Amino acid sequence: MVEIFHEDTNDLDLDPVEIETWLNKVCVAEDKELGDVNIIFCSDNYLLELNIKHLEHYYYTDIITFDYSEETISGDLFISIDRVKDNASSYDVSFSEELNRVIAHGVLHLIGYGDKSEAEAAIMRIKESEALKLIVPRET
């Protein structure tokens, strides 16, 4: 089950059922089963405090992933809306595209992909692109 929460940010118009359907496809493509994933949207400052407290990193980041996976892919994805907006502008992509990329990034971490080395980061980018292709567009 995918649940969405907001900490010191405005509510985003996201459908947790659509996100869960998409993330389930990402997991199935990796021969994994989606479990409980919480997506917590927050501000730069909120995520910076988590980054310092849990990782001893003293810098802003777009996502911190807490992995609780055992038999299923489960965890908490803390995502800074401020970073997503800035990165979308820097990469010249829409906010929605960048947000989806960051969500995919977090789930890929839960699946087991890393990004510490250049080789890992290159694989992560490929996997993010594959995950983005699995999104079913929202009907209007």
C-alpha cells in the first residue's frame, strides 16, 4: 500500500492509487513485490534536519529513503518539494516529471540499487528512465 503524507508543505494533487499502480509495475519489472511505502513530502529544512540527524550529512538533498524491506519492498520516502522544484528548473523538466523521477529513485533504492559510485549512479539513471516509462497517464 502506498500512502502520502505532507510535513510543512502544501498538499499535492496526487492519487495514491495511481502511484501505487505505477510502483507495483516498477517492482514487478524487478521481480519484487510492493509492500508498504510511505511518501512524505516536506520542505528543504525538514529534510535537512533528517539528513543531519540520521545520516550526519549537512547538506540539502531531494530524497532520503528509509528501507524497511523484508519479504516485500517497504519503506519511507522523504522528498523535499523545494529540491524537486529547483531540480526541475535546473534540468529543464516539468515539476511532475522530476517528482516522478525522485519517487522512482527512492523505490529503486528500496529494491536494492545504489548510487554511491559512478557505475551505480549510471545504472540508477537507466532504471529511473525505465520506471518512468511504466507510468500510466492520468485520464482527464
